[in-house]
Amino acid sequence: MVHQDLLYHSIQAAIAAGDAILEVYHQEHIETEAKADESPLTQADLASNRILMEQLEFTGIPIISEEIKNVAYASRKNWEECWIIDPLDGTKEFINRNGEFTVNIALLTDGKLQLGIIYVPVTGALYFTNSAMTAAYRYDYKKELPEMEELLEKSVPLLPHKSEEVLKIVGSKSHMNEATLAFMENLKKETDREVVIESIGSSLKFCLVASGVGEVYPRFGPTMEWDTAAGQAICEAVGLQVLDADTKVPLQYNKEDLYNPFFIVK
């Protein structure tokens, strides 16, 4: 179990990073450059990463992040715990100014996810697990964050939901592909329910399933550990599974190869 002070500190870090992102978001022009993998990079990614690194290094726990040169596996494999962060998940959504981008923070201890935080800077929606990983919540942040006990009291528990009439599939707004569409078509053939597809960017797809807006999220495209760790923690805290599409085992973290296999949230 994570100490509540550590959970609260990481929530504060996510919000501070979100504030830095918004400073860039509200500029008239957003400058972008391409990384080695041709994915976009902005000053908001870097500003958010700086804040998260500063805030989380304070805990003494090592960090895996999208925006740093990560430690070699020969050293990482011996870590008992680590942060896994995505300072700005959904950079394409950020550039398109649709608001569907997030700050992601997860903590891994002995190979198990111990907390997850997903913060949406534009709306103030804050999704987080409790310290025991037995529940997850949504809180609509405005300008001040209450203390932890009050935060839990004012937050709404996330509850997955299965409708008898409608099967809601959550899909990627920027990364829909033929394999995902084929999976969705197979689901349509296997159910007598009406099938509805909900498309949204970034790690918000995990939040839709965890909160009952969607029922299943298939991802047959490339993702990295920092794209999924916080979302998986939130889903696991409410009793959902994030499974390798082939082996049907939960996604693993701090691997030698930080790429994820294709997966399904259900």
C-alpha cells in the first residue's frame, strides 16, 4: 500500500505539470519539432517533464519518462520501485487544441502498479487511485486542491458499467487502424447489442472504461509503458483488466523493451 502523503504529492505534481502545459497551450503559436520516431514534441512536453522530474525525484524513487534518456535495463531491472510518467500524453491532441491530452503518473513496486493519476489540464478532470488500489475517483479541480481526506470525500468513485442494450467500444481518435476496426467488427458479430464507438484521445480512453462510459478498449497499435501505466492502475483499481491481446496476461512494466504489446481493456 502506498502512503497517502506520496499519493497526494504525486497528485500535486500532476497539477503543477498541467499548469505548465496550459501556459504553452494558450500561446498564439505552438512550436513543434519531430523526435527520432517522428512523433511531435513541444515546449509543453518539456516543461511538464521538468516539473515532474523535479517533484518526483524529491521522493528518491527512480523515474521512467517519455522525455528523458532512460536508464539502461541492466540497471533498471534491479529497481524495486519506479515512477512511470508521460508528461504530456496526446501531443497531437494538444497541437490540435481539442483538450484531449493528459499528464500521466504511475508508481510500480515489485512489478505491481501501486497508484495511477491521470490529469486533464484543460478541463481540470483529475482521475486517481486510492492508496490501497481498491478504488479510483474523479475530482474536478478548479483552483485549489483540498487536503487528501477532503479530496476523497469530494471525489466521485469510478464505476465500470455493462449495458444490456448497448456495447460501447472506446477507440483512439488519432491511431485507429485496420486491426482495431476488424476487432470491433468481430465484436459486432458476437453480440446482439447495439454497438457504439466512442473516440477520444490520450489515456482518457482508460478513464472512459473505468467510469462506465465505455465497456471495452482495444489497442492494436504501438504504445509505450508511459502511455498505459497510469490508465492500467486506474482500471485495475476498479476491477478491470488490461490484457496482452495474445497472451491474455496483464501488461508488464519496467521491461527491457519499453514498448507494449497490443492490448485490450475490459
